[in-house]
Amino acid sequence: MAADPNAPPFPEAWDNVYPELKKIARARLFAAGSGVGLNTTALVHESYLRLADRVGQLSFASSGHFYAYAAQVMRSVIVDLVREHQAERRGGGAAPVTLDTAVAQAVSANGAGSDEALQVDQALTAL
């Protein structure tokens, strides 16, 4: 009989480790500060998804090793989220606006003629 592809990779173990993972997640989020925008449950669940992707590749000598690895996974989830937020704050993939573009838009918005734009360019070049 084939295994259910929608079944969790380690359901019986998950029920046993979930409370401890919540404690670790709470500590990780406290250390990361309030700007993370993630709650304890979401961090545990995101970590679970990453752990589940590697379930056949991982083996742990003890529960301590598992919890240490889970803590590292949680840390990477937090770091990835912070990097994503920082990228959004720095433009988030929006097209960069150069000074030339901004000047051209300002000149056309003000109705200034091309002579004025050339004078501005000459003044900037002289600097």
C-alpha cells in the first residue's frame, strides 16, 4: 500500500516535539526583536515545512541535536524574512529612477522648455 502523499512526514514525533519547538521559537523571536512580523506559531510551522522537505536526508544522534538543528532552521527563517523586508524597503524590485529620469519628469511637469534643460545640464557638467 502506498503512503499518503498528503500525510505529514513525521506525525507521531511532531506531537511530542511541538511544545519544545514553540519554546525555542519564542526565544528566537524575542532575540530577534519586535520588527520580525512573525508569531511563534507561524515560525514553528514555517520551520516544520523546511524540516519536512529534508526528512529523508536528516538523521539526529539525539533529541538535543534535533532541537539544535530546529533552532538553526528557525534562525534561517527569521533571517530570510528580515532580508525580504529590507529588500522591500530598498525598492523591492521596482525600476530604479535615475537623476536624468527625475530631471526629465520635473522639466516636463513644470512646462519648462528644452533650453532650460540644456542650461541645467551645462551647469551640472561644469561642476
